[in-house]
Amino acid sequence: METNTKDLLWLLISEGPGIGLRAAIKCYHTWNDPLRIWQAGPEQWRAAGLPDKAIAYLDQGPALEQARTQAEAWKEKGITLISLSSDLYPETLKTIFDPPPVLFAAGELDLLAASMMAVVGARRCSSYGEQAALYIGEGLARRGYAVISGLAAGIDAAAHRGALKAGGYTVAVLGNGIDICYPPENLRLWEEIRSSGLILSEHRPGVRPMAGFFPRRNRIISGLSQGVIVVEAGEKSGSLITADFALEQGRSVYAVPGSFFSLKCKGTHALIRDSGAAILVDINDIAPAEHGLVCSHEQVEKREPESEEERAVLRKIAPEGTAMEELLTVQSDVVQLQRTLSMLELFGFIRQSADQKWVPI
């Protein structure tokens, strides 16, 4: 199928000299239809606040055939151009202050209609942060959400992997062209998401990553999600930008508490103290997704305990329940024990009773 003309027009508008994101969004709110933008004429363009360079560009008329040739070449590589006029463009993203005029997508396009939850955090995360993100990614996938993040090292990558491990869906939003994997060490994960999930970017293929692209990318992550979970973030972490966008967009914001002594958790704790972020201590605090493309418990086979630690803890749990203190005799590291119990709970082997004991299911 040939690329829609309105998609091509939005591409040409968004990349026009002197236009930029803000001017393109102003055009969207003023005329809505890209055909009307091109037909408006210099007087209306000037009244809308477009600079002379943009007016001269629009006055030349759209280079449609050139854009169509480029879009068809992208399509042959499995890349789809989606604009504000496309039926595929997510409605949730249209509601934010500055939605990207075009998106480039590769993978399962049906995921654009999925219920999404974002998981973000530090690139240089602690072992605790990585384990928490992996666990949350798995839990969200099993509760029916597509897990959305930015494919960065650390928390982002762990959340993506958690969703995939659970047999669920995950979406990666990049700060560069979607045909470029950044950081390079996440190449295998990038390939897996492109194969079974979805990769998105507002930048055309071939665009290299630049520092300024990543904060702007974060508004898309929050804009596509129903809520944002911050796992581990320092005082100046880019994850706090995502949380700020989420709060501005009316999305839910959750923060995972960390160590009192960890600098990596200063930003997370500040979110709880200053921004009213909800403290996330149990994945069940997040309601199951109500709509969209979901991955249910029935779609994922229940795995067997994977490690000797899991098997040992499971053997220790008595039918009437076993307290945490008793389980520490099997696995003395409390952080690792919490991780083991979380995995056993996630995969349906155990649950916690009202008296805080662990009981088998």
C-alpha cells in the first residue's frame, strides 16, 4: 500500500527549514489538516507566526514525489511513517502539549493501541535497581501492559527484558533514527524488540543520537503511557524529566523507594517528597490494563523454579506459611531473598498472607 499523502505532507512540514517542532504544532492547532496548511498562503502563515524562511519553503509547494520515494524505501526496510493524520497515530499522544508531527515505527504496529506503562531510571543503576526494574517489567507485562521505555542502559534495558521474559510486549522510544541501535551494547535487545515488540522515533532513519534529543524523547514515552514508574534516579537524572512530563500530561507517577544512603535514589525520593509521586512497593498497586493489546497469564506458560535458590526457598515454605526470618536461614542475603520471593510470587508459586507469612499456592 502506498504511503498516505497526508503522512508525506506532515513529514515535509516537520522537516521544513525554519519550522521546527513548536511551529509545526502551531500549524497543527491552527489548521489541523496538512493540506490546509500548504494551501493557507503567505499571509496566513505570517499571521500564524511562521518565520520568513518557513514561509519561503511552504510557498514553493510540497516535494511530494521525492518524499514518497523516500517513504517507500523506508517501507521496504520495515519502517512505517505515521503522522498526526494517520489512523495509527495513538490518541493518547495527540493530547500532549507538543505531539511529534510524525513517528517512525518498526515492529508490531498493533502495539500503538496497547495500554502502556513506562519504566525509567538510571543508566548506571545499582544491582537493586536493575532487579527491581526487571521484576516490574515482568509484573506489568503479566498485568496486561506493554512496557515502554527508552532502550538506555541500566533501568530501561532491565524493564524491557523483564517484559520479554514474561512473554509480554515492550516498546522502545529512541532519541535517534530507529535503524540505529544506541547504546551499541543493547544491539541484541534492540533486535528482539524490533522482532516481537515495537521501536519508535520522531527522527527519520539515519539520524545519529544527540544529547538534546533524549530529553525531548521523554515526552513521547510519558505521552504514550498511562503512568510512569521511576525505579532509580539521581538528583539530576533524565528520568525526572520524564516524570515531569508525565505530571504535566496528567499521567500517574510512581516511585520505587531505595536506600537512604544511595545517591542514585535522591531524585526518586524527591519525587515522593515534592511531587506527590505514589510509592510503589507492590506491583499489585497498579491496576490491570483494561484495554488494548494485552498479554494475559493464560498466554504465558508458567515456568518451573529456575535456580537452586528458588527451589530451596520453595521447599522451606510450609503449607501453613513461613515467616521471612525463617527463610533467611535458607538465603541469608535479604536483598537476594526478596528478589527470589518476588520471582516466585510473580510466577504464581507463592503469595503473602495477611500475617505477612509466605504460603504456597
